[in-house]
Amino acid sequence: MKKILIACFALLLMTFAGFASAVVDLNSATAAELETLKGVGPAKAKAIIDHREKNGPFKTVDELDNVKGFGMKSVEKLRPELTVGGSASAPAPVAAPALKAPAPVAVPAMKAPAPVAVPAPAPRLTAPPPMR
């Protein structure tokens, strides 16, 4: 029982740990926002901003490798915390092929039902007059 409680608590901590780290957009982040990333200080934050101003916006997170002070190892460590242009840095999912609408199905025309003859109401019978 104790092991189950510990496992549940660990799972809960891991769940909230994912919410604690915010994703930083390489194309719009300020120096202060970039410095919140692990391993990025004022000099690296300035290098990112300078690269962005000189070369235009980043198209992918991998382009961070072109910034002085960053290598592919740094990029891989930071990848979960980075985005480009407000979209996730992961490759975009491949769109499923569009489905064709099914061909229309011919429905045989229905004939109007034949009129139904309604019998006339039966004459009302009245009780014979009382006998005297």
C-alpha cells in the first residue's frame, strides 16, 4: 500500500513538473524571458536576439545551432522549452488525405398513396316511440 501511495505521489509530481516550465518563443522572447532557460545567461540571450535581428526570425528550433555559444547538444537540451513563432518545435503532423464525399445514392421515387375511401357515417337510429 505504501509503495502505491509513493508511486501515485511521484506521478503527480511529474505531471505538475511539466506545467511548471513555460515554453519560450525564440522569435518574440525578450532577453529576460530567454534568461529563464537553463544554461542561458545574459550573453547568450543577447546573442539570440542579435542573431534574430540580423538574420530574421527563426524557422526552426534547430537554427539555434547557428547562434554563437550554442551547439546541437545545447539545442537538444533546450528543445522541450523552445518554440518558434508560437508553434511547437516538433515537426508538424502530416495532414490526413481528404476524404471524398460518397457518391449520391439514387432513391426510387415514391408514389403518393391512393386515396382511401372513408365510408359515410351510419344514420343515427332513434329509439321507437313508447307504446301506449
